Amino acid sequence: MLKAKLEQKNKKRPGMPSLLWIGYYKTVVIFCLLALGAFAWSLLIGPAYDEYRALGMELDLRQTEQAQYQNTLNQFNQIVAQWSEISELDKAKLDYFVPTEQDIPGLIAMLDQIAAQSGFGATRVTLSYADEPAIPKTDIYPILVSASIEGGGYAQLKQFISKIESNLRLTDLNSLSFQSGKGVYILNLTTYYLKKS
């Protein structure tokens, strides 16, 4: 009879949820919301967020590169400004310091003049050229010079070397050899020029 009353009672309220649903509906709703949020994140928000982060990193990289380019440009402009302040006479001296061409006649005349001023006579000058620049990634190339001088003593040799080192055209003394008793000295020098592109 009790069973019949309960069945009759349930028949009177057909829209009522079950006791199981009433006890766990909050948990089910939270789980559904979490699942929906994870699904929305994986399909919509996550990729957009990753793309936003990648764009932000690329923007930072571009800003760093721009700052480096700007710094290089500022340095270049500063060099150009300093160059424009140099007088034409000083620019001509710079051209003699590292000529824009090999200037072989000028080089031989310089060596002959320094030898004569030091009490020597230049007897032989041999030149050779390098294929590689003296300073990597520049247009400054070396000329290797082997010069024989004769006629002077130790004091004149010191004077000759001093004049070579203080000469306006950049010249390095690489080695020095001599023949005993003959007053003949062989010098190996390196001088430089700016190769036109």
C-alpha cells in the first residue's frame, strides 16, 4: 500500500528531478563548465595567446635590431662629420699615408731619398704583392719590399731605419740582414695601399 502511494505520488509530479541529480548537480555543472572552458581554450584562446606571444617576441627582436642599426648609423654619421672637418691638406697627407693606388714610382723614390739622406745608396729593390688584404674585410693591401742598400755604417743604418719608421707613408720593417765587412744591408719591408673596388 505504501508502495502504491509512492507510485501515485510520483505520478502526480512528473517534472521533478531525481534524488541523484539533486545531490550532484553542482558537481556536474562545474565539470561541464570546466570541460567547456578547456575546449574553448584549446580551440580559440590558446592559439591566439601563442600567436600573441610570438608576435611580442618578434617585436622585441625587431626593436633590438632597430636600436643596433640606429647605433651604427649614428657612428657612421659621426665619422662622416669628422671627415668633413678635415682640411684638404690633411686629406692629401692621409692619401700619402695609405695611397689609393700602389704608387710604385713614389715608393721607390721615397726609399732612394731616405737611403741618400742616410749616407747609403739603394742598389736593388724587389716588390711583391699579396692577394689577401692586410686587414680582413678591408681594401687595404700590402706591398712586400726587399731593398738592398750599401755604403754606410752602423750609425747611418740607425738613421735609415729611423727615417723609414717616421716616414709619412706607413711602412713596417720586417727583417734586416747584412753581409759582414761589405756594408751591404738587406731590408724586408711592408708598405700598404688602398685598393680601389
